[in-house]
Amino acid sequence: MRLFLLALLAKEPAHGYELKQALEQIFGSAYPSPNIGQIYVTLGRLEKDGLVRAVDVEQSNRPNKKVYYLTAAGREALDAWADEPTEGPRVRDEFFMKLVLAPMTGVADRMALINRQRRHYLSIMRDLNGLAERTAPEDRVALLLIEGAMLHLQADLDWLERCQEDLS
């Protein structure tokens, strides 16, 4: 959340509700709507860390609002984030650890684990398909996010097949 907020503030100063609305507008229904409390807590931490600066803005007939500005340190953090590749494949996969260790210890049957995980992935895939169908065609960002999640799920399902073949 920290870097997402910094990225939005690099575009223009904003208050918490504007940042929440921007995230919802940009990512649509494909991205879970952020909790406004989480946004304000994150903004407070960013301010404490010197990455944003808050300015109280007076409003008539309403309480003052805080508008947040990106600082030079915030811009440096944002630039570093943009320059770094994101995490790649998971080598320390929790499910795989469970798949190997649980049968060794008698905690669970390997095929039962694979089948349960497959059902879970297929359920998520159905939910994503439904979400894609309800998403407007012009909402390209949301559709790309959904498609990416579905492609990752399909790869996970293919990997489960491989595990079942190799480990049974």
C-alpha cells in the first residue's frame, strides 16, 4: 500500500479519500477496495518516515482536511521501487512444503492435499471469470489484472498436475 500511495501522490497531492477513490477508479472491481482507515494509517507512517508531507487545508462548513505531498525522499523511494524488478517465482512455496512434509509426518494424504488445492484454485478461477464478465470492456486495467491472476492460477493448476504425476 505504501508505494501505491506514493505513486498516486507523485501525480498530484491528495487527501486520503481522493487516494482511495483513485485506486478504485484505476483498478476497478478487480482490486479489493482499500479500507480508508488503512490508507490514513499508511499515510501517517509515510509522513513519520519523511516520505510525504501533510498540510492542513481549511474548509468552510467542514473539518479541515490533510492534503499529502510527496517529498524528495518519497520520490527517491518511488524511483527505487520502479527500478527494481518485482518478486519472481516462488521457490519457498508453502503448499509444496505442506505437500512434501504432511504425508511424511502422517498429518495428511498427498492426493487429498492436491485435490483440495485444485478445488480451491478452480473456485478462485470461477470467481475471476464471473468478475471478468461483470467488468466493463473499457475497463482495460481491471481486465488485465484479472487476466494475469487467471494465467497464474492456470499455471498453478498445471503445476498441481505435474506434482500429482511425479509424486504419486
